[in-house]
Amino acid sequence: MKIAICGPAAAGKGTIARRFAAEAKIGYVDLGLLFRLGAFAITTGRISRLEELPALIRNEDIKYVWAEGRTAIYWQGETVTTDLLGQEIAHRASILASDHGQQNLLTEIANRMLETFGSVVCDGRNAGSTIMPDANHKFFITARLEERARRRYLDILGRGESATYEEVLRDIEERDRRDAERTVHPQIVPSGAIVIETDVRSVEESVRFIWGVIKRKP
């Protein structure tokens, strides 16, 4: 079974996808984390070109691990997951995804990760369109811009980073614009996707809703 969960930044798709994958005891691939990995690797000088990344993954210098409801990425045995979560890396990853060639390469990497699982939940902005268009089930998670900015702002403060709500709001608004205006693979509601608005549904309610849809439709 393949499940694609997509939508804009800070709508709750990652939390919902991880919760569902853990409950269903199936694989989980976080596309956003893979895109951030590419941005992190270039920004920190660990690689000079994104084209070097696939070989590192094939040789297991880089490992993507999903276990006990948590995702981790290891670089030569050392976890770099926390390093991928900062605002600067998120911003650079968004810019990277706007480049046609770089996005295609990262999509290829994501597809390799997906092949390592049987049943899988794939979470990302284009999970149900360009990454896994053949998914058995597709969900588009969304919420109002202001609510998404509030959530991201609280998340940033919770990690001990500094930002203002206005800065976060502008950043998400700009990322939405880039995603929508990309000439290649812009963010869309995928064909056949069910829209879930998390303004009016909690994480638990959203997960239960997804279970209900899947049980009704094999």
C-alpha cells in the first residue's frame, strides 16, 4: 500500500504522516528531510555538487532510518537530523527545490528511498503528484497561512531558536509563492487527493479520518 500525504509548509502533514505510519507499522519517507539533507550537505561543504549525494547513499555513508515512530539521518555514523531542522536550511532547501535539475535529482534520491519499503507513507509538498503519482491513497493537508505561521513560530521557539512571528509569516508566504510559481512541478492538489483542513481537525482526528478513508477504499 502506498499513501501520499502532501501540502504546504507547517500544515501538519509531517506529524500526521508519522503518526499514521507508526500506527499502521509501515515505512515512512520524509521528502522534506531529504531536500534539507541536500541543502545541508552543500551549505556545510560536505559535498561540492548535489550530484555527489546518490553515491554516498548507495555506499551507506548516508543512512535514512525510520524506527519506533522517528526519522533519523546519519552521515558516516553520526546523526545530522537536528542540523537539518533549522530555518536557514529550510530556506535553502526551498530554493534548491525551485531549480529544475536539482529537484529532479532529489526526486530520484527520494524514489530510491521509497523502493526500500513495501507499504509506505510518503510525506512532502509534491508527494502525491511528482513523487508518487501512483499512490493508492492521496491526501492534501492544508491550513490557513496565519495558522501555519503560528505553528512554525512556536516550533522554532521550542527548538531554542529566535524569530518573530512576522518573520515566520513572511518566510512561509514566500515559500508558498515559490512552490506555486515553479515552472516545473509546482505544488498542486494532486488528482484524486482528499483535502484535509487542519484548522478544524486535530492530528488525532486527521489520522482517524485517513484510517476511515483507507478502510472504505482498499
